[in-house]
Amino acid sequence: MRKTAGLLASVAILASALLGAPSAQAAAGDLTAGGSSFAGGILRNCAASYATAFPAQGSVTYTANSSGTGKANFASGSYDFGATDFVYTGTNGDNKPANAKYIPVTSGPIAIIYNLAGITGLKITPEILAKIYKGQITTWNDAQIKSIQNLGIQKQLQALANKNITPAYRAAGSGTSDNLAGYLHQVTGNFTQSSDWTVATGDATPRGNSYSSGGNLKTGVLATAGAIGYVDLKDALTGVQIALLRNEAGQYYAADAKRANTFLSQQTSISENGNVVIDWTKSISGAYNASLFTYAVVNTNSSTKVAVTVKGANVKKFLGYVLSTCGPAVSYGLGYTPIQGVVRTKALALVNYIK
């Protein structure tokens, strides 16, 4: 009897182990990633649909924090891939790991948002925006702002009870900040490209309020009359006013994913490492210039014939899914621009070298 009981127990343990094997295999391929808050909306969306499409492949957990965190955590090995809107700078410990490459995974516009009760359709130029953030324009009834508005908005600005401007900006490490600063640097010459707003503005204590994420910045702008700030389009789709930003062709547009595509599709200077060198000064009719790319930072081999790790295989599969299936299907609906054209061709080529 004892022998029978022992045999049954052994069989039960063996059956349990066999039943547990698929879960263990899936867990071995589970991915932990994070970084760019700009890309958080689409990468989490794609991670959810990926889990449904490939239930045995392993999960993808993406934490939206900042581009700086994405790069740092990838370099330390705590992220299987990091997402960032700007490349490693090579300064202050921000060094690209050996064999790391940048794979463009999504893109889109930076929305300029503001809080002025009853005022819609406010126009802004990159020059005025730079001056606001540098403290050279401090009130909404400034002649430079009023001069580009229609008569109705001019009167509304003049009638504001509180005309003070309160700028809102992201804490250091934001890729959105780095790209907006790069855009303002190229277009106006009155800025420095940096993810650190103290460097970007040249002011050790920048005017306004600092926020740790795009979502928090949006909340701050909504809570502060007279505030102006910048967020990715997904955060601006509801509840806030979006300014009309002048492009280099002299046209004013609110942030729009398809107009961002009109601009980004003309950016074809791609480095060997995969990052796109953006020329924000291009004059393109119908375009929205204040736009950016987000990259997945990945480990690569010099040859596609080298054996791929379990996690590497899942990174390859997931990023390929984002580029070829999920991104094209959901991007515009979420406020993003899918990776297309020569940039997509380069991105898919780099996916093959993930190890």
C-alpha cells in the first residue's frame, strides 16, 4: 500500500512538472523593458496585443518613465531593451554599451499645450516659444504674441485677468525635452539641445514648473491658469488646448500624427547605429516640424549567423511585430506616426542582428 501511494505521488509530481514546463519556457522569454514616456502608449498597446497573438512567446512588460532611465537601465542589464527618444550622449556616464544599436520603433509630434480659459486656436512660433522658456517673454499680452493672432484672440489676451505665463517643462532625462530643445536650437538659434532644461535654456533655475512625466506635466498645465507646456500627442488628445505651431513653410498647425509623418518621411539621414539625424529646419508644406523618433536600444551581433538567446529571439519577434503589424495598425489612432519608408527598411534590417 505504501509502495502504491509512493508511486502515485511520484506520478503526480512528474505530471505537475510536465504541465508546468510550458509556463517555465514562456517565463524564460519574458521581457522587461522601459524608458521613453513618449512611446509608452503605443508600446504598451502593442505588448498587450502581442501577448494575445503569441501567448507562448513570453510577455513584454513596458514601464514608461523617461528616455534617460531607459538608456541607463538597458546599459545596466535590468532592461532587455530600453526605449529612448535620444541617443547616448557619451557624457556624464551616458555611454552606449558595446554592440548596442538603435531601432526606430515609433515616431510622432510634440504637442504645445496651454491653459487660457476660453481661448482656442492660439498661434505660436518657435521663436516665441523659445523666448517664453528663456524668460524673454513673460506675459500673454506681449506684443510679439498678439501680433500673430486674429483680432478676437488679441482682445481675449488683453482681457485676461492674469496675463502671466507659467512655463512647464520635464525633469532632466526626458527625450521629449531633448527633441524640443533640438528643434528650437536648429530653428531659432536661441536654445541648446539637451534633455536637461537648465542646459537647454541656459538658466540654472528655469522659469516655471518641472514635472517628472508628460502625464504629470499635463496635469500641472490644467491646474495652472496661464501655463504652457509640451507633451506627446497621446497626452494632449483630451482635456487640453493645443497651440497652432508655425512650421518652416510659414503654416500654423496643431500637433497631428499625419502632419508629423509628412515631416518625418523626409528625414532620410540614418547612421550606422540606426538613429535618424533630424533636420528640423526643412521647409515642407503641410508638415508639423516639432516631431521625433523613439528607438529601442538593443544588443546586436556583427553576424546574423550567431546563435540568438531566448530573450533575444523574443525581442526580435516583438520589435518586428511592432514595426510590421501593430504599429501600422494602431499608430494614428493613438496619436503616433508609424515607422515607414527608408527608416523602416533600416529598422527591420537591424532587427535581424539582435542577439
